Amino acid sequence: MRFEIERKFLVKDHSWRPSAISWRPLRDGLISQSEGSKVRVRIDDAAAWLTVKGKRLGIARPEYEYEIPIDDAENLIRNVCTGHLIEKTRHFVPHGADMWIVDTFHGRLEGLVWAEIELEDEGQTFARPNWLGDEVTGDPRFRHSTLLSLCETGTSPISLSEILSAGFSSHAEAGAPSCPGSQPSSKCENGRSGPRGTMPDGFRLLIE
């Protein structure tokens, strides 16, 4: 077992694109979820993975990941996964000594862009790129399971207001702080939790 420790941010603009060194398409299907844990199948270009993620402990969560045959993954997606798939392109963007992952979503989630950085420990510091927006680490509105639930009804593109009002009125209500060591709606060096019902700056900048 390993612990996944990562921080997630919205992206303010497209200035990261010239720095991207590679990309690959991803398809994610949700097999099951319960009380903050989930089982996911992912087809990652020419490979496939079965991943079990446990309940979040701060910004860390236990993770078990196993490579599986692509044919098995396709069968799981067709016959076992619940609801829609998450389809996105993953871009690898170096900044300083770190490698950032920038995910651009497709289909009904077209226009959603976020960035993640994986850390060795919760206290690790990192250089923050200029294109980084608000931190949404632990924000339940930006879980894949929430996005999949939004895709269950309708066929039109999902608006920003739908994502921002996805059944959670605050981080505290979902039991997940927006940034390490902070209380809901407080500020931290690398991220900011917005007031209830407001649009994060990163989203606002992308649509203006």
C-alpha cells in the first residue's frame, strides 16, 4: 500500500501549454464508491489500471493500484462501471524542480481544467506557477464521482454553476478542508477557499 499525497488547483489561463512536454488520453470508469473510498478502472493510452482509493486523511489517502489487461478494463467499463465515463487529456508540465499534471476534460465537461502536484509528504513546499488558480484539494465538488453524477442527467454541457452547486454547501459540510492545516473558508499560502456559493477565481478567469 502507498499513500497518495497530492494538491489540486484550478487553472487560471492557458499559459501552461507551451511548457507541456507530453500528453496522453485517459478514460476513467467508476466501479463503486462508499464513504469517501472508491474503486476505479482507468485506460491510460496503451495501459490499463485498477485503482482502490481509501478515505482521505488530510490531503493523503491510501491507494492500491494494479495494472490489468486492456481487454479486461474495456469489459469492466462496458459491464461493471456505473454511469458515464470521465474522458480527459493529461498533460505533463515541468515547473522548477516539479512535474505538474494538467487535466483538460472532454465531452460534457469540456472547459474544465485542473492541475495536480504529487508530494512526498504533506509539508513539502513547491514553486507555484503563475497560471495556477484557487486550490480545490479535498473539495467534494471536484471529485470524479461528483462529476460523474452530474453527467447522469441531460445531454448539454455542464455549466460552472452546476459544478459549484453540486450538493455541497461548504467544505466543512463534506468534512474536507480546502488546504492543509486550514479551517474552511480560511486562506493558506498555496490556495484559497471561497465563500459559500461563489465562483472560484480560476473558473471566472477561464470564462471571461
